[in-house]
Amino acid sequence: MSATTRPSLLLRRYNAGQRLNHWITAITFLLLTFSGLALFHPSLFWFTQFFGGGTWTRILHPYIGVVMFVSFSLLALQFWHHNLLSRNDVQWLRQIRDVVQNHEDRLPEVDRYNAGQKLLFWVMIVTIPTLLITGVVIWRPWFAPYFTIDTVRIAALVHAVCAFVMISGIIVHIYAALWVKGTIGAMVRGTVTRAWAAKHHPGWYRRVIRGEDH
Ligand code: HEM
């Protein structure tokens, strides 16, 4: 087969708009994590120096939160249908030992995303809007005065719990992206190799080959 007729070794997984959308979400999430932790505990207050001091950290945090919510919502609208759990996913979760021991050959066929990625997606779907709603309730001076002090206290607690869940989840998300070699390229260049797709997402690979997905 000549070089001109040889099929490309790379498959497109994300377009430029989707990658831009993802990285805006990721960068705003990191800014929120560090500014939020700075406000959460005095021992982490020193993070405020990256945001122009304590006052600026307090002013900026909720606005960055709104940007992340909008950006994540656009991402979620594009990907939610790829994250619906199937029968195979339930079996994949039952075989989580095989997943962590790298016995991918024993697992049921994975489609565009595996069950771990899908569950994390739904954790994001629950926690990000909850962070926005509780964040608005505790947002002084604009909205907090409209709520009772008990409501503001409960909202602050739920906000912190959701932030903890999200930060833990994103640590797993980043670890998995680095652990499965070749995955970061999907979100950096937009492409993956055929070998990566056939090994980690065989169901998606078959559909791409048939021209049913892109
Ligand atoms: C900060 C570092 C981050 C890194 C290195 C990273 C990396 C990646 C990579 C490599 C993928 C592609 C996975 C694949 O195609 O199989 C991906 C997908 C995705 N990421 Fe991230 N990400 C980060 C942060 C975030 C954050 C903060 C969010 C949301 C708040 C997020 C939401 C998503 C979503 C929704 C997908 C599509 C997967 C799905 O729909 O299940 N990412 N990420």
C-alpha cells in the first residue's frame, strides 16, 4: 500500500471547539480549587497571593464559578448522550479488579467512554449545578441577604461537600488521563491512534471505522 492510500494512523476524537471548551472548564476549575481552598482554611490562605490578595480572591471566586458553570454546561450538552450507562458498563464495574490490574482483554466491550468516565460525568452533572446554586446563596453582598442565616449556613456546608467531591473526582480524572497512555493527546491534539481506540474503546473504534461516529 503506498503512503498516499494508507489509511491515517490517527482518528479524530475531539474537534477544536470541544477542546477549547474543555480546557476553559479545566483552567477555571483549577482557579476555583485554589481560590476556594484559600477561603476554606487559614492554613491555605497563602494561595490568595496568586489572585491579588484576600479581597480579590473573595471577589473573583464566584465570578470564575459562573464562567466554569457556563463552560461545563456547553461541554455537557455535547457529551451527555455518550455517557448513558449500558449493560456492558454494569458488568465493567463488577469487574473493577480486572480494570485496575490492566486485564482489559477480560472486560466487556467499551464504547466511546468506559463506565468509570461515565460515572464521573454524572458526578459532575450533580455537583457543578449544586455548587452554582449554593454559591449564589452564600454570595455576599449580592444574593446572601435574601436568604435566612440558616439557609446560608446549610448552603456553605453543601458547597464545601460538593467541592470536596469534585476535587477528588477531578484528581481521579487527571490520574486516569495520564495512566492510560495516549489519552492526553485526545484533548491536546484532538486525535488518538487506531491502536489506542481498538484497545481501550473497541466499540467506539468499530463505529468510527464504519463511519457511524467521529
Ligand atoms: C485539569 C486537568 C484535566 C485534564 C488533564 C483532563 C483531561 C481530559 C482528557 C485527556 C479527556 C479525554 C478522555 C477521553 O477521550 O477518553 C477528558 C475528557 C473530559 N473531561 Fe477532562 N481534564 C481535566 C479537567 C477537567 C475538568 C475540571 C472537567 C469538568 C469540570 C473535565 C471534564 C471532562 C469531560 C466532561 C470530558 C469528556 C468525558 C465524558 O464525557 O465522560 N475535565 N479530560
